[in-house]
Amino acid sequence: MNKSLFLIFTLGVSAIVNSAQAQSTITAANFTPHPGENFLVHLFPYQTAGIGGAGLIWDFSGVSPTGTANMNHVDPAATPSSASFPDATVSISQGSAYSYFEGTSSGYFYDGVVASGNLIPYSDAEKMMTFPFTYLDTYSDNFGAVFTSGVTITRAGTVNVTADAYGTLILPYGTLNNVIRVKVIESYTDSYTVTVPVVLTYASTIYYWYKADTHYPVLSISSLDQDGTLYQGATYLDQAHISAVEENITNAIHLNVFPNPTNGLSVISFELTQPEKVQLAVYDNLGQLVEMIEQNQLGAGNQRYELNTANYASGLYTLKVLVGDKAGMKKISVL
């Protein structure tokens, strides 16, 4: 039987750019989802995740979605089995099935699941993330549960988690900077006795790509060996969730382009409250770099640049500004 909806739906599931990448750090604030947050993910066929390392570029721009899934995060207290998961702070709802998670200042834990008529509360919660967590950080955690599904089943396992890479991720709708990849290797057994002892084995490798403040993986690639049967799949997060995060950052620095639409000169302006390393670049609608405008340490205060679009083809472009490890964006229409 599958361990959790968190895994089930995952399974359903240029040097200029390189030099500008910063190491992202996962924290409780920029990672932990909250009740009321709902995420649309696109499912696509399994692909290899590629090697780990620093300042990488992952190009998944050509993947073809095969379906979608809604990951609805709700208040555990509003779920039918809340009493069995007293420490949970958020639950992922899928019809009558629920996965339960606990977010604290030090980590994010999987507390169990209710699915297919089975109630599986973990007596030893599985640590899904520890805070803070950055490139080359690693940890291991044991987890376990005892539950009934016709017979009494004892679950025992270990998870090993490593932030094995960071860099730029290209998805079908555009380019995401400062993405960190987390590799999760999980193994566990379900043991029970009918007339003879039975042990079912599970082993999975999951790669999650995270961008600060999205509260959900922007990309995941998973492979699960369930007692000899292999399940593989992948998902990427819908563009709306990325745009919402970047729009918040855009507002914070007052990023503006005027005039917009444009067919010649426009002025780009934004404000820094403190000295920051800044990258300012224009990308086309395929996520390809068109022009690098700025890539330097800037002082605090108002910043102003001229953008000449006279030689741009007509169409929609994305102006992206990277301030420290946070990215903002603004759409530019060229006539």
C-alpha cells in the first residue's frame, strides 16, 4: 500500500546565467505551507533528474503535461480524523483522503495519512525538511507507525535528505533563478503476520526543486519501488503560483517599466532599501535570455535604467530582477 498522498501525487505525477546564481536557503518561513493554500501541479512523464552540483541549468521546457492535480491544504481540525493527528498544522486534502504534516521552527514533519479506508498515524513522524537547509546540507531520520488494515501492520523506515544542487530551472512557461534541489532517499518496510510473517519493502528516490516562498516544490521527479513494482512520474508547479510570489517581491522593490507597452525606449526603475547584489535581465516568452542589463553590487536607493526595445521582435517579454536571493518580474509588451 502507498505511504502517503504526498508521494502518490508526486508519482502521478550559458555562463552569464550560471555566474549570477546564489545559494538559496530553505527556512521555515519560505518553505512551510499553510491551511488555505492550494497548488495546481501539472503531471508529466518521468525523466532523469540529472547530476548534482553548483550553478546548474535544468531545462524541462519541452515536457508535455499529461494531466493536473490540485493539492489543497486545509486546517487539520476541519478533517474527519483530526483527533488521530493532534500535532498536525496542515493537511493535504484529496477527496476523502488526507495527508497530515506538522510545521515547526526547526522542521517539517509527515505525521501520517488517511486513505483507502486506512488510518495510519505515525508514532515516530518522518522529518521531511529541517531548517535552515542549504546546498550540501544533509540529514537522516527514522520513522515508524503501527496501524490496522485487516491485520496489524508495523511500519519502520529511514529517510536520507541532501540539498545536492542549486541553479536555474527552465519550465515550459519560463526560467526560474535561485532554485535549490533536494534529493530524498527513502526506504521502509511494512511487516505483518497472517499465517506466516510477511514483509513488504519500499524504496524511493525523489528530487524536489524549491524556490523560496512558493511553499510547494516547483518541480519533482520520483521513482518508487514498491515490493518489486516500479512507479515513476513527475510534476511541475503551475505558473500562477510562481507569478504570485514574484509579484510580491516586485511590489516590495517598486519595480516599474514606463512606458509599457513600448516600441522604443522605456525606463526601468526600482528601489533598494540596502546594498544588494542585483541582476536585471530580459527574457523572451520561451524563457531564453534576450539581454543582460545589470549584474553588479548596487547601493541603497532609487535605481534607474534605460531599455531600448527598438530591435526586439513584437511580443511579450519578461523583465526579471534578482535582488540577493529573491527574484521579481514584470511583463513588457513590445509593439
